Amino acid sequence: MEKRIIFIATALASCLAAGAQTPDTLRIKNVNEVTVITTRDAQTISLKGSANDPTFRYESRVSITPESNVTVRESRLDLFNWDILQSKKEQRKADTLTILKPGSETADKKNKVFRQRFCHVYHYDPLEGIGLGLSFPDSAPSGLDIYSYPPSDIFVNLFGVDFNLFYGHLSVSTNIEAGYQSFRLRSEGIFSQDGRTVVIKEVPEGFNRRKSALRSNRVALPVLLHLKTKEFGFGIYGGVELCYNFNGRIRNVYDEPGRSPLREKFTDIAVNPFTLNYRGGISFRDFSLYARYSKCPFLQEGFGPAFNTFSFGVILGL
């Protein structure tokens, strides 16, 4: 009897020892969210929600010491189904990996945040924003008085691409803009054309000048660096833009006593086809103030009054 009891006890101890050496396995199907937090001395794995129990919670913490032999492997099959976060509760810097079940409400919200923080955000809108401002010559060309009549700088944003960095606080953006500029003559006389050259002539006898303006259309490609605060929506930006200028023209309007206004138009004046501009401003959400200075003259050299342009105004997001 004594030998039998000793045998049973020995067998039971062996079974318990074998069971202690066998690791426990936890299998949960369709987990909504898995979070892995790795620090220098520990790794924490937490599970939230499942297909059968949305309130399910599980957490496991493993201590890591210099003597530990711990290998962490991460399998990320879908780039847009995980998000990298920083654990503020850990005293030491932690790497946090959150894996979400595709299709869940939390996952959709997390994926949207991930795209906004780390990925290219493409915008396409026939009228993404409109700019209204004033354009002035940087100096009086050849003693002429050229001024701006509002709005003399108009443009629309047709297509834009943004690349967000540092959780959206810093972005590099570019877009395609289409617009036009206009300058009016305040001095005596009118703008006129001699070939492709802009010249100043006297107002025709018997007429009163209402306006005499230089105009051109442009397509611009700005590249801007934008620093902003996501909490309040304030930001500052600056950069350069390459402009293609075309359709340079002169438009004169005369008043004749007892008759309708007489309009005169000259086309194909020699505007500078390519100009490099500096641009900067401040922004608040969908509203921003801008300033632009052109490094190149408005007209080609030798084809009329020489002056560079300076513009400022507002941009309204739509």
C-alpha cells in the first residue's frame, strides 16, 4: 500500500512538472485591437474586443533582463491597418504597435489618423481654393506711375498634393494654380503696342481715358513648406513657385461725350514667359494671407517698361 501511494504521488508530480513546462496558449478569434508596447525592460501585449465579446480584455506583461532571450517579430500585412503611437505612461521611451481588425469603427478612425500623419494625402477639387489680392510694381519704371486696381491678382487652386511629416505639424505641398495679373497706368497717356513692345502714347484727341491696363494670364507651380499647429489651425508657410506667363495684352477704355465707352485691345505683348517667385504667408484653417515677389521682370528685357511685381492678398479654401 505504501509503495502504491508513493508511485501515485510520483506520477502526479511528474504530470504537474510536465504541465508546468508546457506553455499556456490563448486563442482568441477576430480580435478587434492588439497593442504591443516594448520598452527596454518589459513588453506588454493587450487585446481588446472580439467577435463574440466586444468587452473582452486581456493583458500580458513580460519582463526583459540582460539574461533574457526574447525575440520580437512583427508581421504587418496591411500597411494601413496599424498605427505607431508613443506611450506617455512609460517612464522610458517605448515602441508601441497597435494592430486593428479591418472594418471596425475604431480601425477606420485609426487608419484615417495614420494616413493623415504619415502618408501622402491627395486632393483633387475643381475649385479647391481661390486667391484675391493686389499686384504692384516694385519700383516706378522710367518715371511712370503704375498702380493696382482691386482685385488685380486672382488665381484658383486646381490640384494639390501634400506630404505630411511629424504628425501633420509639418507638410510639403505643391499644387497647380491658374490666374491673372493686371496693372493700370496712372500717368498721362495710355499703354500701346509697337510690334510686341509696350510703349506709352498720348490719349487720342477728343477722348477721355477711363483706364489703360497691362494684363497677363499665368499657370503656377508653387512648392511650399508649411509649419502648423493642428490644435488651433494656425500656421506659417514659405517657398518658391515657377510661373508660366502667357496671353499678355493691353486694354484701354475711353469715354467719348454722348457715346458709349470705346474699348481698345492689343494682344501678344512680350511678357516674360517663365518667372521665379518667392512666396510666404500665414494661415488659419481654410483662410490664409499670402505675399509674393517675382524675381523676374514682368516684360521681357527691351520690350517695354522694366519692373518686377509684388503681390499680397487672401486665399479662401472652398
